[in-house]
Amino acid sequence: MAKQSKSKAKRKTSAWYQRHANDPHVQRAQREGKRSRAAFKLTEILNKYQLLRKKDAVVVDLGCAPGSWSEELAQRTNENGLVIAVDLLEMEPVSNVVFIRGDFTEAETLAAMDAVLNGRAVNMVVSDIAPEMSGHKLVDQARCMGLNDEALSYAVNHLREGGHLLLKSFMGEGFDAFKQEMRGWFATLRVIKPAASRKASSEIFLLGTEFRR
Ligand SMILES: C[S@@+](CC[C@H](N)C(=O)[O-])C[C@H]1O[C@@H](n2cnc3c(N)ncnc32)[C@H](O)[C@@H]1O
């Protein structure tokens, strides 16, 4: 692949910042004190499909930093519920959320998460995970699909019967096959493009409800 010239890369960067600053969802997030505009994607989906209505749910938030999903999840659970959040990066603490720093695909991190779960089955797994992008489309798409696979495996191993999985995916090579694989584990599978997701982005959410083995 041809290398981008420095000046082109710079122009692209400033265009990104400009788009970001003018984005109404970014402005709303700033007004409402959210850590990220991503919060609105989660709330739209949870509200529309009436998920996490019981406050004693056990929820796992994969790829949680900077924490806007974790904040929303904490508001939907009480002291009988549990939110476990995991990320490669550090996250500012969120009240009533147990944060674990690590790679959720690694045994050590999984063991730490299991220790917090202490045998409880999970009501819902959410994953907003995005890998670090290399800029090489095919490589990035393959990484995304690999992480989707890992998130699905985590859900299959930890969800209770009737539980749900919400996962960010990316349209492209491997998406249809992954969607089919995920469909096999849930009574219903929905493909969702929330209003706060940029139209130009290939990001798309998959919601599997009513997990069944
Ligand atoms: C789009 S951000 C998540 C935003 C978050 N949902 C929020 O609302 O603030 C994606 C996150 O996935 C994390 N991530 C990527 N690969 C991961 C992995 N293997 N294990 C844990 N976290 C990972 C990244 O570090 C990044 O913080």
C-alpha cells in the first residue's frame, strides 16, 4: 500500500478534529458531562429494546475505557447487581463498577474477571471493543473480526440462559459469516446502526437476545 505523504496525513487529522468538534453528539456529550459520545449508542439500544430493566443484573463491559458505557451500566444496576469493566487502557474509576485492566483475551485477565464474578452467571455482555487501527483496511478488518469472535466466545462461556450480547462490529470481510455464527446462539439477532454512530463509519452493532445453548 502506498504510504501517505506527511502533509496529507496532517490534513486528514485536522479534518477529523473539525468533524469531531462539530458533531452534535460530541457537543451533547460535553453538555451532559459524558465521558464519550459512545454513551448515546448504548442508551439508545438499551432503551429501544428494553434491556437491563431489572437492577440486579450482572453485566460485563468489554473494552470500557474511557468509561461512558460503564457509567450508564452503573446507573442501571443496584447493590445486588454487578458491573465488571475491562480494558487494555487505564480508566478513571466509575462508582459501583469493578474495573480490571488487561486484555480480555488473555488467561490472566479472564481469571481476574472470573474471580470477581465468583460463580455468578452474566445477564448481559456488552462490547464496544475496537482494536488499534493500523490503517491497512484488510488487516484492521481481520483484527476486528478476531476480537468479535473472542467476545462471542466470552459470552457463550459466561452468559446465563436468556442473557444478551451487544457487540460492536464492522461491516466488511467476515462480517456476514460472524453474524450467522452469532445468530446460532440467540433467539433473536438484530443489526443496529444507532443515531450517534457516524454514517460514514463501517461500525455496526449486533444485538443477540435470549441466549440459548
Ligand atoms: C471505542 S473504545 C470503548 C469506549 C467505551 N465503550 C466508552 O463508552 O467509553 C474501545 C476500547 O477497546 C479497548 N480494547 C481493544 N482491544 C482490547 C482487548 N483485547 N482487551 C480489552 N480492551 C480492549 C481499547 O483499549 C479501547 O479503550
